[in-house]
Amino acid sequence: MDLEASPLALPFPDLPSIEGVTLRVSKARYKDWANDPERADLTFAELAEGTAVAGVFTQSACASSEVEMGREQVKQGRARALIVNAGNSNAFTGYRGREAVDQIITQVAGHLGCAQDEVFVSSTGVIGVPLPKDKAREGVAKALEAAPCGWIDATNAIGTTDTFPKAAKASAVVDGKTVELVGIIKGSGMIAPDMATMLGYIFTDAAVEPAFLQALLADANTRTFSCITVDGDTSTSDTVLAFATGKAGNAPLANFESVGADAFAAALEDICRQLAQLVVRDGEGASKFIAIRITGAASDESAHRVGMSIANSPLVKTAIAGEDANWGRVVMAVGKAGEPADRDKLSIAFGGIWSAKHGLPVEDYDEAPVAEHLKGQDIDITVDLGIGEGQATVWTCDLTHGYISINADYRS
């Protein structure tokens, strides 16, 4: 597949280095990248001793070995390395998949002289094909000896159907010191996570206790990665990991009583939101980025479920692709969500212009400004249920012929 950059693509940002993180890439060739035979497809991040780690993972019952192992590894809270393979998800591969991961972990841990549970592995790509051990061994060996590289090389190496490299940055003042955060992410399809999105990694030089980092990441996830969808499908490999090297020299953040904890938490959520929205902007075949705000719901959780019902509706998504302000489809999606709703209290707006209020079309409704809004690339939909105080915002993209073309030809 030769994919053109998404029309919603954002430029790769100028990212700071993170002390305690060294990046390298290599060519493992788990897949024949016919259109880019020289591309790297393995990223290796070496992390300073004492680096704290936290993670959120897919809720899929058919998760990959990498995910199953990662869920256990984060419990011990420390990391020395990350290996990410692109082109083969190593999911639905049974004991052979687990053996391949064990081999990679043993190889990296031996090189670094660290514990095996400090080496994290992620894989992304085609499901059902065991990761070739020989290619894994050679690819990892090359990565371990490769020259250090920059963020964009590491980001490009983890992509599959991504059409542009995605990264973000944030900073905060913690204990009188400025700490930096950098995140890289891949994901374009199979995006409707229960926890996070395809593969995302956040690195910071802040000192953060592992338990607190885990709590902050899980909390940020509920309002960011868990609020995006491209197609309603949850991957077997979804992973987001956060690594804190502690090299900024701040007093370690242990809880919200720690100096600067609020600022760090806000920065972490900010970078998670940026990364999550970048994935939607690269949604397979996407031409429009859609923000859906739900207010007046019975609870925040209910608002989220209503929002995702709208965001996952093929009828809503195709209407937006066709630049049609068909608020009847939004009504449909609200009604099928299985959440408290009252038809006669429901109000719907596009681009801040109310099309329907309290269960009825707005009198003298002028669709012209709404039609103009829908011609743009960034679309806003607001739904007020009028029954409570719950609210949520979710993000999605439109559904075009491009999505079908990409996925009908995915394994070729």
C-alpha cells in the first residue's frame, strides 16, 4: 500500500531530548515493506537505571503475548529498555509468540545487564503470524549496536498504516525544576480502545514514584486515549507506557501532596490528549477531525457512552464525510446508546449552531452556516441531553471510501 499523508496531518514537532533516554532503530524485516525497502521497523529505547514505568493496556480477551507480559511487568514499576516491532503484531500466535518475546527480552537484558522484567516489548502489524525468531534476534542485535537516533526516526520505525509520524511534548515546573515530557505514538485503524490506543510511549525526565505514575496515567487515560475511536475496533496490542527517568533532579513525586504534582499531572494529561487526537487525525481514510461534546447527561460515564455511540456510528461518520448536517442520525445514535435520554429534552448543534432544541427543529433554522462549517476539516458536534450534569468529550473522524481501500488490501 502506498499511502498519502492524511489531509489532517500535523507537522512533526521540535522535541527536546530526555536525559536518561537513548533511542536507536534497525531493520528487522518482519514484513516486506515493498514501497519503502530501506525503512527501519524496530525501535529500541535504552532507559537509565531506576527509570519508573507505568502502563495501560488493551482489554481485549485475545491480547498478544507482549500485552500479557507487559501487564505483569508494570507491577514491579521499573524499566531499562523498550523494544517495538512493526509489521507483525505477534498476536494469536500461541506459545511460539511467547517464545519470541522471551528471546527478545533475554537478549536485551543480557546486553544491558538488567532484570528481564525491566525489558518491555511491543509489536504491531498483521495478526496471526508468529514473530520469526531469527529475524528478531538479528534485528535486536543490530539495534543494540546502532548509533543513537532522534525522535522522528524512532517514531517512523513503529508505524504501519500511519501516514505521518506522530509526537507531542509538554513541560511542567516541579519542585522548582522544569521537567520535560515527550510522547510518540502510532495508530491509524483498529482504534476504539478500552484503555489506550495502538502503541504510545511517553518519556519524561521527572522523578516520579511508580505507583503515582501509574495512577496519573490511568486517570489521564480515561479522558484522552479512552475517548477516541476511528472504527469501533479494539486492537489485540493496544499499549501506552510512560517512563520517568528521574534525571531532572526534582524530589520524587509520590502523591498530590508532593510539590509540583498538580503541574506534572496536567502536563501528562495534556500530552496524552495531544497524542490521542493525532491518532484520530491519521484515521484510515479520514478527511475530517470530529470533536463530540456531550452535556446534560445523567453522569460523566453516561455522557462518555453516548458520545462514543455517536462517534462510532457509520451513519453519522458518513454524513460528516458528505458534509451533511443530518442531525437525525445523531438522534439515532443517542437513542441506541442504552443510556438515560429524553427525546423531548434533546438539543443538537453543529459548529456551535443549534439545529434542534428540546426535541424539536429550531424555528427559522438556517442551514447555510452549518453547511459552511461542515466544509472544513475540524468539525464540532454538541449534544445536550438536558437531564443531568454529566459531560464528556470524545474524538473521531469521518468514514470514507479510503478506509475500505486501506483495509481491503491490508495484508498485501
